[in-house]
Amino acid sequence: MLSQPLTPNADLRTLEPFHAPQFAAYIDRNRDHLSPWLPWAVMLTDEEQTRAWLQRYADDTARDAGRIYGIWLDGELVGGTLFRTFNARFRLAEIGVWLSPEAEGKGLVTTAARAMIAWAIGERGIHRVEWRTVPENKRSIACAERLGMTLDGTLREAFHHNGRPHDVHVYSLLAPAWTP
């Protein structure tokens, strides 16, 4: 999946190391909005770090272990999605998402995640797709539920971020329950 239309004016594209200037600028503009949920929004503070982080995902893609995508709206990077983990051997993947405040409410993340799930299950034979979020992230929980995911449980204090432990809700969707 190199590019996938989401709406007439939005698409999902592979986010590659050459996008580091755009992605670093995106992070700078949206750091306050993203940093409560995403460790990389705190740690990626310049173009060089951002390029190295994107390169790790490019390397993961080459190893069939992870992938990262940007969401572009009217030609501007407004968010993204990733397979934080992707394991074809064990037929398991985990999706992560983020979006700028001005792009919220347009269904972009749900549509992008739906395309990723369709590809993972339909093309790659993934059986279980996971979605992990802290209980305070109500928008993330709502998206997981719109995708038909089931709350499997809570990992207590499993995510250390911003100097404190957070619980993590684990949602999943199994291939037999997927309806594109």
C-alpha cells in the first residue's frame, strides 16, 4: 500500500524518511495535542531525529515487521497511522493512529484504519489486529469501537509516559469478525 484515497481530498500514503522535514514540522505544530498520548511526539524534536525514526519504520517495512503512513488532506500532512507491530508469521498486527485537531471529525482516521485492516486481513492473512490506548483517550476508544473492535482487557500500568505509569486498554478485531 503506497497510496490509498480516503476521501476526494484526502489520502493515506507511505511516510518515508524523505518526509522528515514535513513530519518534523507537523510534530512541532501539534506537539501539545499529541504529547499526552504519543512518546515520539515528545522525543522527536528535530529533523535528524525524525528522519532516523522514519528510517526505523522503513527498515521494519523491509523486514515485514511494521509500517508507517501519513494522512494528507488537501496536500497537507494532518496525521498518520502505523502498524506498530506486524507479524505475518503469528498473524498479528497492532495499529496506532494520530491526527491534527483541525482534521478531527472528518472520519479520516477511521477510514485509514479500515483500509489498513482490510489490507492486513485480506492481503496478508493477519488474524488478529490490536488497538492499544490509554483509558483517558476517549477519541481513540471511540475509533476502535467504530471499527468493530472488542475490549479484551486492561494492562495495568503497562505504559510509562510523561513520568508516570498509565493503564492500557487492549482492543482487538479477529479476522472472522471483520466486515469491510
